Amino acid sequence: MLEISHVSKTFNKGTVNEKKALENLNLKLDEEDFVTVIGGNGAGKSTMLNMIAGVYPIDTGKILINGTDVSLMPEYKRARLLGRVFQDPMMGTAADMEIQENLAMAYRRGKNRGLSWGITKQEKERYHEVLKKLGLGLEERMSSKVGLLSGGQRQALTLLMATLQKPKLLLLDEHTAALDPRTAKKVLDLTREIVEEQKLTALMVTHNMKDAIQIGNRLIMMHEGRIIYDVKGEEKKSLQVSDLLEKFEEASGEEFSNDRMLLS
């Protein structure tokens, strides 16, 4: 479903601010893989997701999504293949539009647009049902402006919008990091439920080592733009946070020093 081959990316090349974000990165995801991604600050986690989404052009290498070479494809064309949820709950929704209008935009993504006006009765019924599954009472507030929702509600809505039209690949960029622990757990549980129910292929960047171990069928660790550890199956299930710290030190030759990840 995803193949990254020998991808490299350097920002501000040839300047004093030169930063090598990805270095000869290789990664392959099979259909229905749910991969969690961890690593310290500047490891290249978010840059990798941005390269997949087409936010920045790659310097070298190739990226394939479901067999389609998207290496030179602009971001707006890749959007029909991808669903994405960002760290900031405000980024995935339009605050001045109603809940049902946000869902309508997501539902019609990649489809041919006609001249018909508004949201059909059938669409409203569908949105009511999918919102009901969230268990947040939003199905009774479909005409409310999204800007009135809490951060957790908006993030849950963004997750729903990203998966309303089943994407070939779901990208989750620390999508619970800005939420309080209780709300983060709710959104994470919804994520797991939607991914399993729709049999999605997903790539989730997280700063929480426990979540990285418990969620998904595979875990990768990044350091300085490279994958230094890749584990799946029973070996992943038996991991402890201490094992990840040890693997990091073993593979990178230095001590793990990201306080945010250690505290979480």
C-alpha cells in the first residue's frame, strides 16, 4: 500500500541552516498494516509524513501509494489517496462551517461536483449515523458551527472526515498530543476502532511509547532521518518502554533524551 525507496530530503541546502531531514529512507507498508512511529525531536517523523502527502518535494528516491508513483504528484492530487489528521485540532476542520458542511466536503472529496445546491436528505441521514458512532452527541448538533466544539470533539470530527471516503493510506501526525489525557484516550480508541472496522492501512506518529507499543501491528523507530528499529507481531507485543530505550541507544549510539516522550 505504501513503498518509500531511497528517499532523501535536505532543507536549506548550501546554507548555514542546512538540515538533513531524511537520509536514504526505505519503508514498505502492506495492506492493513497499522504502523506506529516514534523517535526524538528532529528524527524525521513528521517530515516523512509530509513527503508522503506531497507537502514538500523529495530530493531523491521514489514514493508509491497503492502502486501509483506519486513522487512528482502535487499535494492536491495525492489528497484523493490519503486521509490525514494533524496534531493541531484546528487544522482539519473549517471553523465557520457547520458540522454537516464539513462532513459534506470530506464526503465529496475526489468526486465530480455538479450544480446541485446544499446537502441531500440521504447525506444528512448518513452523517447522523456516522456521528452517532463517535458517542459525543454531535449527531444532534449537525447544524452547529465547528468553531463551537472543543479540541477533542474537533479532532474526533477530523478523524471521521479523514476516513469518510476510505483512504488508501491514513496519516496520523501526533493527533492526540494537544489533547488532555482523557480526551486523548477517547480519540485514540476511536482511531483504533475506525482503522480495524474499515481495514485501513495507517501510519501513526506518536510521542507516547506505551501507545506505540500497544497500538497497531508494527512499530518503527527513527533517528536522524533513518529507520533504526523495525518490529512487528509477537515481538512488538512483548516490548516494554525500557526495551525501546535500550534499542535506541544500541542503534544510535547515544542516550535517548526526549523528555516529552519519557514523561508520557
